[in-house]
Amino acid sequence: MQLTLLRRDPETRALRALSQRLRRLPERHRPDDALQVVADLARSLTSARYSALAVTDSGDRTIGFVTSGLSSEELRGLRTPPQGHGPLGSLRADGRPVHIENVEQHERAFGFPPRHPEMQAFLGVPLWADGEVRGALYVTDRSRGRSFSDEQEQILVTLARHASTVIEEDWY
């Protein structure tokens, strides 16, 4: 019974998946490689269409960016990663998760780069380093049009803790 409950626990599921995926990386790997694992797991564990992880500098400019679910053509079309306006801006400003059901109708739906993929649902969590928000991990558009739940938020928060450690220890 207790094992079944642990398997359902979002934090346990995220940590187990993270452990398995990180073991596949070479012993000496770049921080980007570990952050890519986080972005890939965020997308798969939440059944999202896209995920992205942005690392920002002290001036809140994006200095690192990894995605999951975007085609190479879509990624080239972005030209520049999102710079913390709109939904990302509020997440970075107050350090609290952002959950939006319909981005197109949201008051902060602005600041997306040209050719940014269309999206409806958005769930994002902050990445912390040295007590400051230094990026964001976010997912968009769950499969079959479902909403993101508290469980998906817990998964992102768990993965974000690992990404924050990578950023704090290996990025700066």
C-alpha cells in the first residue's frame, strides 16, 4: 500500500525519473546537459506539448535557454529566447508559480518573440540561485487540452530545485 502511494507521489516520481536520466549522462558533463534533462522530464512528466528552461543573469536577461518539444525549425524561428516579459515577467518578479489557463486571453500575454509557438495553457515555476530568481522552468499545452494540475506544479517545483542547484553550483 505504502509503495503504491509513493509511486503516485509527484515528487517521488519526478526524483526517480531525474535520477534515472542523470545516470545516463557522462560523469563529466556540461550544465546545459543536466538542464536539458530537466526540460525533457518537465515535458514528459506533465504531458506537455512544450517545455523550456531559461537561465537569467542579475539583470534578468536570458543567458541560457533549453527547450523540449520544439522542432529545429520552430527553434530557429524564435531567433531569440523569451526575455522575461508577460507571464515570465511576473514569475521572475515575485518568485511564485504562474498557472494560466488561456495565455491568449491573459492580461500579461505580451512580449513573446516573433514566431513564438502558439500556446494556450501555461505553467511555470522560478529557478533560484543565491536567494534570487535566476530563471524559469515552464511547460505549455497539456495533451488532449487538459489543464495543468497541482500535481504537475509539484513535479515542476521538484525538477526546478535540481535545476536551481545546477545553476547555482555550475553555471555562475
